[in-house]
Amino acid sequence: MDDDLRYGAELRKINFLLENLYAVHLHAVGATHDDVLALSDELCRQSRLPGKSPAPEDDAERAEELAELVEHRIATFFARVQGRLRSAEEG
């Protein structure tokens, strides 16, 4: 098995477990799938706070690209969490 396949499998496993942990926890504390968007928006906002980006400070364009990609990845993650939570509510 090549390293790229193992690396991809490891990332997929971690993401799957995190999505499920978030969904289970949110469900346990009484959150609904409708609550997930506000959480996602808040975490995206917080990811933009100063001192949180590893991008070089002298490259504003690169830092902006990184910030946008991080926000997109957070939103994508929570869209999956929202789907898992919706599934838990229906099942």
C-alpha cells in the first residue's frame, strides 16, 4: 500500500470520527441540525482573529487565500456534521 493512500485513509478516518463526535455531542446537549450553521459561522469568524494564521505575515495575499480556504473547510466540515445530526434526529 502506498504512502499517499495510507495518508488519505488516515485523514478520512480522523475527519469521519470528528464529524460523528460533534454530531453526537451536539445531539446530546439538545442542539438540532438548524443550530449547526450558527456554530459554523462563529468558528469561521474566530478563525479570522489575529494570531491564528500560520501564513507569512509579509504575504497578505497568501494569508487571505489561507483564511478563505480555512473558512471553506470549516463550513464544509460543519455541513457534514449538520447532515449527520439531521440523520440522528430522523432515526
